[in-house]
Amino acid sequence: MSSTRLESLLQFLEKDPNDSFTRYAIALEYVSEGNTEQGIAYLEDLLERDPGYVATYLQLGYLYTESERKEDALAILKRGIEIARQSGDLHAASEMQDAVDELEY
């Protein structure tokens, strides 16, 4: 079931390579299939293409943490907090601050 969804998402991305939501969904689909590294790669690519896509920072921070990349997680979360605040997404900024606090504890 999941790989069919992934195939569909990849087809959507082919049609519109600039669709940030589809790229984000592909990353999460890879992670749900157990392919964390591919998920990370898609999220990193998404941030290069669309640094204002706030949700990416939190998910990437979580994945870096799970992959035992604490310094990378802290850096991306702190950057995400700034981006979220600039865009007025205080809820996302708060979630990322909680994640930072937990990592620094």
C-alpha cells in the first residue's frame, strides 16, 4: 500500500518539481517505510529549494535526533525557530523550542 502512495507522490513531483508539499510528503513516506536516510535527503533538498517551508525544520530536527546527529538537530531546529517567527508561525516556533530544550537538557 505504502509504496503505491510513494509511487504516486513521485509522479506528482515529476509533474511539478517545485511543489514543496509533495516533496515533504515523499520524505515522510520514505521515513514511514523505514528509509530514514532517503527521508532526510528529501527534507534537506526541500530546505535548499524552499527555506521558508517551516514544517521541514521540525521533522528534520526529529530525524537528525533519531539518527544520533544531535548537533545537526540543534542547528536545524534553531534555524527553524527563526524562520517560523519571521513567518508568524509561533506554534511551530514553540514546538521547535521545546525540541531544542529537550536536546539541551
